[in-house]
Amino acid sequence: MLNAPFPADRRETARGPRILIYSHDTFGLGHIRRCRAIANRLAPGLEQASIVIISGSPMIGSFEFGDGIDFVRVPGVVKLPDGSYSTSSLALDLEETVAMRSAVIMATARSLQPDILIVDKEPTGFRDELLDTLAYLRAAGTRIVLGLRDILDEPEVIVPEWRRKGALTALERFYDEIWIYGLREIHEPLAPFDLSDAVAQRINYTGYIRRELPPRPQTTRYPRLTREPFALVTTGGGGDGEELIDWVISAYEADSDIPLGALLVFGPFIPRSRRAAFIERIAQLPRVDAITFDTKIEYLMQRSEGVIAMGGYNTFCEILSFDKRALIVPRRTPRLEQTIRAERAAELGLVAMLDGAMLEPGGRRDPRVMAEAIRALARQPLPSASFPPGLLDGLDRIEAATHALLQRERPRAGLSAVRA
């Protein structure tokens, strides 16, 4: 029954802390990688911890998780190029899939009985799939946190979107804290909203999430090109990175004397036909090679001379963590998130930015522009020369905030919160 409370003695029962993490999963790898990094940091510092990540990402099983961490996979949904959504695998319509996802999320929450729920990005979940669970856990006394990346979108888009989704109402009703995984000095993602004083006081800027090298791969063999100085070209999941890959390849086709080689990481979501076409072109270029995907891409980034990327949140964190010179070519659709981040980071001297909207007549990007940008990569200052204080303190502050929440006792909201 939805309205059934947790056992009255659940907090008196001898057990370790339990944390449930809801990972937004409709596009790419960024959300699951961020949630994984947080879980892997929290678990070792919590005795007998049980941390469960809920995600519909088809790639979640490809990543390694530390002791005390597991995941529940819900049926996947995918964001289409036009911004609409579809069920990724099942022969179900979207409403049926959302209903199934919502039921699995609720069942997981009822079984785990979490002390803390961390919600990634969407205050009410995809298509409101979290609302019942939020009300249930709120009534049970679970501490509920919303985790947001540094940038959401331009105000003209995100404000009406959140209003339509009832996000601000959810912040008022359900959330104890809001963690923003960035710095106020770089961007304030909630500044465009008319927040109540109560909600504004719940905001905590953590800093960006520092990335560490994972356990060393035992069998991974990287291309021969990585034995010499090279630029790592990564598009994250690859579902929207074809234009950047094409531009980099065309630069080497136009200028065979670029001194720095390039290793392209396509990402698991690139269409097979496009990947095959790129591989045919790369085969003709001695200074370029490619791999499909690497769950431990941190090693390649550490070995590289610099990074060419679109500038999603996780890649940006890795660039800063490993102090790599970077050329960012952000996408402009369906959100301006990457563009806003790249422009601000370039203003601060953390990266160089190349506007992917610069097109020649006929709609093609000038390969000479990219070739010159790759040549200039080695002359850039390191990001660390421009680090503001606390830039990479994210995991430290998240861990401290988690411990503080676990120590905090608050009265149950009562079943009225569920019935409201």
C-alpha cells in the first residue's frame, strides 16, 4: 500500500546507513557517471553502507562500483534528436514504460528504506515518475536531496520548463537540501527562479567533482598512437558527437602536418553506420586512430597532451582534475548547457573554446580552423593556472553534507504528506 509507513523501529534497528540515488538517464552517460562517482566516494566512509543507484541507462552494468554499492535498472527511455522521448527497447508506449519505472522505483524505496534519497537533475523525476516515492519517503522521515550540475540551460528555456513540470512546488514540499555541483562564482543555475527564502537557504554549492584514476586496467591495450603525444577527442556517450568527430577528422585530412596525433573515442551511442564511415576515413590517416568506448577513460585523459571535447559536465570535471589543456566545441541543441559552460570557462582561462556554429557556405565547418586550433592546444596555459578556490572540492563537501544529514534527526512529516 502506498500509504503504509516504514516500520516504526527502522531507525533504531542496528544497521549501516542506506542511500538511494535516482540517476536521470534519458541521454548519454553523464548522469550515471556523476552518480557513480558520488556513490564510490560515500561508501568507503560509511560503515556497513548500502547505496543503491536507480537508472535506466543500458551502460550501467559496464561500470565498476565499490563495495556497498549496487544498482537497479529500470526500463530505459531515450531522448530523440527532436527533443521528444521514446521507450528504448520494450514494445511499450511511453506512458506504460513510465508507469513501470515508477513502480520499480517505489518498490526499491520500500524495500531499501533509505536514510537519504539523492535525486539527480529532475526534481519530480522523468515524467513525474518520482512523485509517489518522494511523498512516501518524505512521510517516512527520509532526508531528500536534489543534486544539480552547474548549468541547466538558458533562463528562457529552463524557467518555463520547470514551471510546467511543477519543479518549484516539489522543491518546497519534498527537499531538505539542494546540492549544486559547481561554484557560485562560475554560474548560478537557480538564479533565474523566484525561490522562496526557505528553498534558497537549502542551496549548497559543493564545487566540481574531482575525478580520480580508477583501478588500473589489467588487459586494456591502447592504440600504438598513444605511445607518442596525442590529443584525446571524446564526445561522451557519442549520441550527439558526430559533428565534432567529423570536424577533427577533416582537419587531419586537410593538414597532414599537424604535430599532435588524435585518438577519437566514439562513445557507445554513436550510430553504427556513422562509426563505420568514420573508421574508413581514419584508416587513411596515420596520425589518427579511434576506439569505441572505454569505461576507464581517465587513463587515456591522464596520458594525453590535451583534450578536444564538447564540454559536458563530467568531461569538464576530468579536464580540471587531470589539469589538461582543452579545446571545447560545445553543442547548442537541444540545450545551451555546454555552450554556457564553455563560454564561462574560457572567460576564466580554464579552456579554449571553438564555436561549432561557425559554418562555411554549404554548411560545412572549415577544417583549417580546427587544424589551427589543434596546433594551438599545446600553447595553452594549464587550467590550474586559473583555478578559483574550492573548484574541485565537490566530493569532499558532498561527503561532509551526507554525514551531517545522517546525524540530523527530524520529525516525520506524517501521512498527510503522502495524501496531499
